[in-house]
Amino acid sequence: MAIKDLAVAFNGAESSRAALRLAVRMADKYGATITGLHVSPPMKMDSLTRQWIPESTLETLKKSEADHIAGIEANFREDLKALGHTNNGDWCAEKGEPTRVLAKAARYFDILLTGQVDAAGGVADQLRPEDVVLLSGKPVIIVPTAYKDRDFNEFAVVAWDGSRPAARALTDAMQILETKKRLDIVTVVPDDTPPDCGHDILRHLRRHGIDARQVVLKDEGGVGKTILQHCAKTDPDIMVMGAYSRTRIREDIFGGTTRDVLENMSTPVLMAH
């Protein structure tokens, strides 16, 4: 299936602008349409507070919110124009809990792109891209805030451990990987573990016309860190990985590959589960 319908979670912040920069590159390459998705959390107001607020004040608050969203939409369209994207794009603004609304919306697009979230931000209702991956059933590309617009070098990295999430991510990314000139299948192993040479996965990819090679790396302070170091050296357009091979609760408490990558990424990452 061709990539023709991209969505970008856009709130005007620099992280969402980084996601839009990559979306424009992808749209230009694949001939896709871009839709900006904006989600406003519901106004938090208990019933006791609500009864003391005049209707006129509520109307003023609603108008202020509408004006704010209109400003974000204007920024979205201005950014598209500045990036040289000739299609004006579509726009959709909804209200609700951001993670769940975006997860539901993602089901109606080929891929959702979202910016990297600062885990140290301390905002309780902050968007969690990895939760969008878990809830949506669709691939999500998380783009680092520092992402710089550049031509694609047509090279990608796949983090491969043979797990179900890794296989799901590989399949969901195939429409991108088939357009790349080079692909590294990266497997991280402890010093005392013999590597799986990966002949079967290489054979599978080559039957799709993909020039894939197996890269076996020794664990250097964690799987996520080791793979990110490889990406820093090789500069791929995108890294593909499965989200949460372990349970999310376990990774949230003890840390894990998904969290390491999301917090330290310098390359756009396509995640699926």
C-alpha cells in the first residue's frame, strides 16, 4: 500500500514543527496529503466552580480558546508554505484527552507523525507518543525536536530482536523501507551471547527488493543507547523499532529500550506494537 495520507499532531510548539518538517519531506516524496491534527484538553472545572461563573465569562473563555486554535491552524499553514509544500493541507481540531484522541484519529491515516515529548516536563496530561502507538494500532513516527530538514539519504535502520513488536514494526514500515537504497538490520547482543546471523530476515527483505545487511552490536550500556549510537554514526533517515517488548508498566518503573530511545533520540523513529 502506498503512503498517501499523513497526519501530524500539531500544537505550534517546536516539537510539532519538527514533525511537520519531516511530514513535508515524506509528502513530497510519496505524493501524500498532510492533515494537521490539534487536540485541546477539556477545560478543567468542577461543578462548584462552574455555578459561580457567569455565562458571559464562559463565552469569553470559549472565544479565546477558539481564537487560539485558529492561530495554531494559521501557523500550520504558514509553516507548510515556508517549507515549500504546494498543497495547503487539511486541518482537524478536536477536544479531549490528547493521547486517546490522537490514537483514534491515527486509525484513519497511513502514518501519524508527532514530535518528541520532554519526559522531564512534569505535565500530568502530557502527550505520550508511545501510548498512541499502543492504542492506535497504526505506526507512529516520533520526530526529535532538534530534527533538521534535509534531503533523504535513502538509508534506514531497523532495530531487530525477533520479537512480535519488532516484526509488527518491520511490516508497518515496509512501504517506507522498500524505497530505501540501504537498510541496516541492527541486533544488540551481550558479550557472552552468540549472534543470530539473521539469514531469514535478510532473505525476506531482499525478496522485497531491499538491500539489507545484518549489523550485530555488543551491548554498550543498554540496547537503546547502543542502537542510538549506531544511528548517530550512520545518520539514517529513520529508525524502525517495536514499542514495548516488555510491559509498559515494567518499562516505566525500571526503564527500558522504548523509554531510552524516546528520551535520547536524534533520529526520527517509526514505532509500532
